[in-house]
Amino acid sequence: MALNYSNKINKIRTFALSLIFIGFGVMYLGILVKNVAWLMVIFFILGLLCIVFSTVVYFWIGLLSTRAIQIICPSCEKPTKLLGRVDACMHCKQPLTMDKNLEGVEFDEKYNSKEYRKELREKDSK
Ligand SMILES: [Zn+2]
């Protein structure tokens, strides 16, 4: 099943990694414009901010990972980490859920949203 969705932890990790590259790219631009001192300083600060932010994101992934539930994927039988109500397997992108109500339901990102949970709670209380 081709699913345009990937594991959240993987997604954030990719984001953090691209931030590092962007940071270095911006710093490289700073070297290119070294004739204009103030512009170079701005590029360097921006680049540094990207790298610092990426470190923060990496730290955040670490925190998230400890909160994620580790399970064995039923599809590829490798250990993967689930974050939130629905998530995809890190290896085969098999959609996985921790919610019995959502088993067999077509995969949808909306199940992770606060609105959906609120809707569900209101339905339960009736
Ligand atoms: Zn899998």
C-alpha cells in the first residue's frame, strides 16, 4: 500500500537534519558575501540559529522517543515507535493505531488532531 505518510519521529528527524544543511548553506552564503561585513554577519547569525534550532529539535525528538510506544510492526516484524493515536511504521510505512476504535478504519492524519478527539469525547458523553 503506497501511503503518503511517514513515521512522525522519522519525519522530525529529517526536518532536524535538513535544518543543519540549511544552516551551513546560509553560512556559506555569508562567506560568499564577505565583502559586505554586515550582510556576512547576518548570514552567519541566521546559519547559527538554524543549527541551534536543529539541536533543540534533536533534543525534542529524544524526549518524544521516550514517550513513544515501542511495538513490533505486524507487517514487517521490525520494532518501531508509535507517536500519537495513529502513526506509520518506521520501516514499511504500514499505518498503525493504538486505538481499537480506529482499527480497520481508513488511515487519516485527522485522528491525531485535537478537534477530532474533542468530537470523539462529545460523542462519548452523549
Ligand atoms: Zn513495518
